[in-house]
Amino acid sequence: MNGFDLAHWAKRRVVPLSVLLALLSAGSAPAVTAQSNDAVAQMGTTRFMTSDLKDLVGRMEPETRRQALANPKLLTQLIQAEVARKAVLNEATAKKWQQKPAVAKEIDTARDAIVLKSYLAAVTALPQSYPSDSEIKAAYDLNRDKFLVPRQYRLAQIFIASPAGDKDAAAALKKANELAAKARASGARFEDLARQNSQHKPSAEKGGDTGWLVESQLQPAVRAKIAGMMRGDVSEPIRGDQGWHIIRLTDTKPAALKPLAEVRPLIAASLRQQKQQSDELQYIARMLKKTPVSVNDTKLRTALEAAR
């Protein structure tokens, strides 16, 4: 078998695909017992167990977890990558790679860093009540500019392709002018003209609708033109990077502040992170104050000279 087919494996092994997806969709991965710790995948002698899947799911970022749940193919790829990683690690361990002096030193350094990080997080753990409602509100008021949603435009377009150097540039402009005139005529149905003539397929299929766009997403020429348009207005052809755009301004939303309720989780997480880092630095500062570090300048110079 060249690739690992998760659906095929699930049918012929004791762990069905539905169970794997249930494991992903659960609020937290279920406990794995000796009886339920079955092989989910295998590469030679390297086996990927249900417990390995639990660990993999636990390490996923929320967005990756969501995508894996919605896309079994992506889940397969993630499992394949993890099995391959385990196989390489097993190979290295069999060759006692971890005992090489340079590698062992790196392992010690990594272990110390993990222990230090974990310990500092424990001794400076924040109460669940932090930050308070008033602290969150204060941070929101102080950083209103960061929560400002810029002005948005709902547009529809008819696009006629005409990149730089196009030998049919004149014909493209003529067609764009004709379509603009039709779109601006009384009783014209912009949606039908877009579906039939626009060369930007994704928006053409939706009657030219591009959805809501913020100013920064618009090409400068388009942004400059629609600034003076009213709802329902249709522009003359606007020269863009790759061709001509005939724009209808469907709707606008003024710049607005995101409500506190929407950004509250983000603010709370940011304040907790800042407070945690500050408390860790203060903890170390107190240790240094209680037991200052003494440096032997003579021995330090000798050590530096020997290290050169």
C-alpha cells in the first residue's frame, strides 16, 4: 500500500472511522484504557495507537482541530505525518542517537527549559477570576483604536480582463464601455449582465457580488471611485491591475467599534498573558534580591580567555 487510506483501515481494523471522528469532536479526548488502546495506523513496526491519537488531538490548535473534524482527508494526512515522525524517531533511538554528546546536551537544555517554564507558571498561577470585569473594560477603553472595524463596502462587479500588454486592449475597453452603458440604463439588471459577461468567475456566479470588503482590500482606483458613489450607483469602467471593473455600490457600513462582548475573550487572554509574564519576572527579581548573584571577575576573565 503506497498511502494510508484511513477509511479503508477503519473498515478492516477494530477502530472505525466514526470512532476517530467522535474522538476529535468530543469536548475533550476520552480516557484511553488498556482495552481501548488499539492500533489506528501502522508503518512497518511503528504503530499509531488510540492513545497517540488522543495526544495528537490534544496538541492541535482549535482551528486545525475543527478542520480535521470536517475533513477526513486532512485527518489522514495528519496521522500519516505523525506515524512517519514516530518511525524516524524510533530509528534514531535504535541507533542510540540520543546518547551522542551534542544531542544529549540539547536534550538536557530542552528538558531544563520545560521544567523552568512549568515551574514558573505554577508558582505564579493566576486566579480564575483574573482579570475582573472592570479591568477588561479599562483595557477595552484604552485600546479602542485596536478594535475599530474600518469602513466596509458591499460591491458587485462586471470584470473584463485586459492585463498590461494585452493586444486586444482596445476591444476590451470597448466591451467594458458597452456593458457599463447597459448596466446604467433604466431597468437594467446588473446581476444578469454580470453572470453573462463578467470574466471573474467567482463573483460572476453570484451576479457580480463580491461580498463585504474593507477599504484596504480594494484596489486604489476602485477605492477612489466608489468614495463619491451613492448606493445603487454604477460606475464607468475603472482600470484595475488586470483589467476593467464596472462597479455597483450595493451598500456601505461606516467604521465602527467592535462591541466589548465580542472582544472580551481576546482582551482577557491578553491581560492574563501579560500578568503571567510580569509575575514570573517579579518572582525571579525577588529571588535575586533575596540571594544576590556574586561574580568572581578574575575567574570570569580566565574562563572567557579559555573559551576563545
